[in-house]
Amino acid sequence: MNSRGNGVDVIVIGAGPAGLAAAHELARVGRRVLILEQGGSVASSWRAHRPGLRLHTVRRLSGLPGRAIPRAYGRHVASSDLVRYLEQYAKDLDVRFDSLVTAVQQVGDTPAHTRWTVTTAGGTMYNAASIVMATGYNRLPHIPDLPGLADFTGSTLHVSEYVGAGQFAGLDVLVVGSGNAAAEAATELVATGAGRVTMAVRTTPHIVRRRVGGLSMQAISIAMNVLPVRLADRLASALARLTVPDLSAQKLPRPLPDLYTRVRRDRSVPVHDTGIVRLLQTGAVTPVAAVVRFEPDTVVLADGRQLRPDVVMFATGYRRGLDHLLGDRGLLDEHGDPRQASGQQAAPGLSFVGFTVSATGALRQMAGDARRLANRHRPVRHLFTARTRSFAGDELRPAR
């Protein structure tokens, strides 16, 4: 087994936007950083998205620290352009590709003497004082283990496998889920000629417009995010009544005024309207009750109704997949999510970045997590050189 890592202060696991932002900010404060990425390129998960998928958030509020997203990429950046941006962002960072991490071990008995070793599938062991887990919130596609699913004779797939472009033209498709991925998939299915599109909804989602009164919903969410949760919930509910039509006739009653409560308690962000509201109103997408079980050629819903779709597409989220690396240290909750907030120290020398769910935008949140992380890793000497006394006078001036 090869052992490496001399001269490295921090190892970042994952070269997605969270890992790249963390590495950039750590390097900015003088730390020597190595990124380990299991794929052959940066932002491997973004490369897998279907063509045409765009960010919900606006370009100017989605850039990572130190580098704005080019204006030429438009207001809502396409996934392919985001990949180009991240490739440029990573050019000055030390990334080792094809380095699947298989073990993370802590060495040392006290916080002051703790170090970490990271082992890859290729047998290489890296050593550093600190590690940052930035493997991604949407890492492993999740399909619930519903009764009878294994015996269902129709086609099934996770939404992450959907490539669009008429893949299911003319077919009857049931989308299971009601989040952003489900709404976007349903919208594209209609646009590319699916014969019928049905969406199984367990909990009515909050739906928000992309822009309200000339302002982006992201900017509005940033302003509301600093308010007490109950007040933010009430304001969000009032705003929805003014901007989003009542879909009760389509069996989607207005949700409770708990948008921000859901974000923080359930890690569930609102659905951004990219066309789904109009499709629901016109009947092009039909909401139905949640799926409870499968039979060989039938999907049974919670209200007893039975459907016979050609395709069932699961937009049922992802799992973090950290258990095999960190599961026995008490760092993860019962859902496999980090207990400690991103950007903060979860254990001596170990932090998470990119696992915060926020209504203010995932990339913006990753940037904030990375800055908080770097502030904790700032060498002590920076505290004394941040400001210097001018010999020309008595005032303090910023160091240059």
C-alpha cells in the first residue's frame, strides 16, 4: 500500500461544487489542500443530468467564492454550462481523479494530536491533519422498497436515469414524487410527447414562482431566511396566495403555511414553477394519490385507485451514502445525514460541506459553508497581520 500526503494540511473528499469551493477557500487562507474524486472529472453528478436542465437559482447568486459565473451563461445556468464553469474553477486546485475513497480513519488519542488517513480503492493511503467530506447531498439515487415492486412487469427507473428528448414519447408515465425533480420531469415528459403523465403526490408541495414583482424568488428567500421561522412561514403563505393559483380542483389543496418549517425540519425545498402550474391547470399532468404497492401489471394508490402505466419514474430523492465511511462514529443521524452543520467541525479535524438544505439556493449555501470552514482553518498568524499600523500616522490600515 502506498502512503502519501506529506505537505498536505487538508484532504477534501469530492470534486463537486461543494468540494471545489471548500478547497478554494482553504487554499485562500494558506492551507495546502488535496482533493480526492472518485470519478474521472470534476462535477461528475452534474455531467449526468439530462441536456437542458437548468439551475433554479439565478446566475449572480450562484457563483462559488472567488469566481463569478460568466454572464454569457444566462440568468438560469444550464447544467452543461455549470460544468464548464466548475472545470475552470478547478484549474488551480490539486485534484486526484479516479480516487474512490474506501476508508477514513482517525489516528491519535486527543484532539490536539488527531490526524486522519484516507484510503482509496487503488490502495493508496493519504495522510492529513484534517479532512472535509464533500461527497454531495444528492449522491445515491433512492427508490423506496414498496411492496410488490420487484414483481412489477412495467418499466421502472429513477429520475436521475431520465435523459429526456422523447425517451418516453407516446407512453403512459407515472412520476412518483412531487418535488422539483418530479415537477421538472413531468414538464419535460409533456413537452417531448409522452402519451399521458400522472404524478403521485404524498404531500402537497409548496410551489413558488421564479420571479415576483421583478425580483427573483431566490433574492426574496434570502431576505426572508433571516426572519423567525413562524413569521417567514406566514409571509411565504401570503405570497403564494398572491402569486400561485389555487389548485384544489386538481386535488392539490394549498399546503399549510409551513414552507420554512419544512425546509428546516424535513429538508424539503419548495417547487420552482418552470411550467408545472400551467400543466396541472390544463390537465396535461394529473396528480393522484401516493403509491402504496405494486401488482404485476398494476400500481395501487392510497385511495384504492389502480393504474396501469407503461413506465414508473421515481423522483424519490437521494441518499448521502456516508454510512460505510462514518457510520460508527455517531456523526450521522438515523437518516444517514450529518448531525453537525456544514462548515462546522463535526469531530476533531473532520468537517462536512455541501449538506445544508436551504431555500436560498444550494450553490450559494455551499459557498457560505466553504467560507465558514476556511475561517476555522485560518492560521493564527493571519489574526495578527490582518491589520497593520501605518508609520505615516496613528490610524490602522488594512494590510496589503
